[in-house]
Amino acid sequence: MNWFKRITKGILTAPNERKDVPAGLWHSCEQCRTITFAKEHRNNLSVCMHCGHYDRMSAPAYFEALFDKDTYKSLFENIKPIDRLQFNDTKSYKKRLLQTQSQTGLDDAMLVAHGTINGKALVIAAMDFRFIGGSMGSVVGEKIARAIDFCLAQSQPLLIISQSGGARMMESAFSLMQMAKTAAKLAQLADAKIPYISLMTNPTTGGVTASFAMLGDINLAEPKALIGFAGPRVIKETIKKDLPEGFQTSEFLMQHGFLDLIVPRHELKTTVAQLLGYFAN
């Protein structure tokens, strides 16, 4: 005798009743792996509410966090990159540009806007890591140059937010030329006694560190950001020594005099506004 014969069907889910979780609803912290609502994470300026880990923020997110509400306007949106050298690696540079532009909605790795921050006028040029690792190509250099020209014409201070893996290899020497170009333009800003504040975020490396990122009247950084020129492995192989603990972090650079302040993201707007007030006085 079969005492355990099922007399009814098991629980069934109708095909039309399946409910999928919407994409982008949740955020998983890459450090502590805690799951939170993505919207809550964004509202907390992309800082983990459990362990304090800093995720990267996009350039538009920095604008929203820093500028006074509904005050900022974008600049130089018509400047777009071209494949001047017809460069090819695993794919053509032209195809890579089109694909990245489609995925991110960005034209290149730098956005510029002007507005007010706690009532004080400011121009912000912000890099965006989503666009080919925030790499510095001709457009990045040109937008910085034009932002400086705007600051000179309007007598407004400049904040550059760096977030980059360095020079864009697909533009070869044209990319490297932006180091000298941006440094020369910043010298014009210094001669006019117009303040330039540099904010370094994770990561700020390569030719960006070796040019405009380290040339601020005030050099700021977010906590625990990777900041350096060459990578730790290259440096270790060159000097044939083990590197100190925490090498190339914001805290290490602050300790050795390369930074003026490490600013938590939630205090950034207030800190920048205070600095602008000091310069104005």
C-alpha cells in the first residue's frame, strides 16, 4: 500500500504571474557586500551606509551634489572626440567611442558646468570614469582650456574633479599634449589671481596626476582614494624596494605633504564654499 500518494498537485506559478526584480533596484557594496536599495545608496552620495566605502560618482552626480539646486548650466557640450589617428587595438577607436557614448550617454570623459555653491559662483569641470576609464584625451584638455577661458572672462573660480586612469592611449601624442596644454592654461588662471581648487577622487593616476590634478591652489582628495602616477608594481620593480603600507592613498599623500585636505563627500560642498569665501576675502 502507498501511504504517501499525492492526491493534489504541488504549488504552481502561472506563467503570467512571474515577477522579475527590476534592474538597478539593489546595490551591493563591493567592500562589505551589504545589500541596500540603490536609490538610498545614491541619496547617500554613493557612500556605503554600513562600512563607509566610497563608490565612484558620475560627473552629473557631483554637479547635483555640489551646485545649489537648479542653478547650474552645462558648458561646451558641442565638443566631441574624433578618431584622428584611425587607431585600432581589439577594436577601432571610432567603434569604441560610439559604443561608450551609447552605453553612458556621455560624449567624452569630461563635463563642465557653471552655477553657484552656497550662493558663490563656481565653474566645475568633472571627469567621469564610465567613459573609457575617465581617460584624458583631446576633448578633456580642450574642455579644461575653455573652462579656464570662461573663468578668466567671468572672474569665476574653478574646481576640477579628477577621476581617471590617465592619458588615453588611443590618441597617442595628442593625449600627452593635454598635460602641457592644461598646465599652461592654469598658469594664466594663476596670473589672473583666480582660485583653482583640485579634487582628486578614486582613482587619479597617470598623466592626469602629472598635470592639472596636482596644480591646485588647494589640493583636496576624498578618503582612501588611489592617487599616483605609475602603478605600485612598476615603482617596486624600478626602485627594488617594498612599498610602505597604504602607499598612494589619500591618507599617505596627506601625511607626506602632497595634499592640503582630505574631505568626506558629505562635507565637500560646505568645504569648497568655505574655501571660496577665504579666497574672496
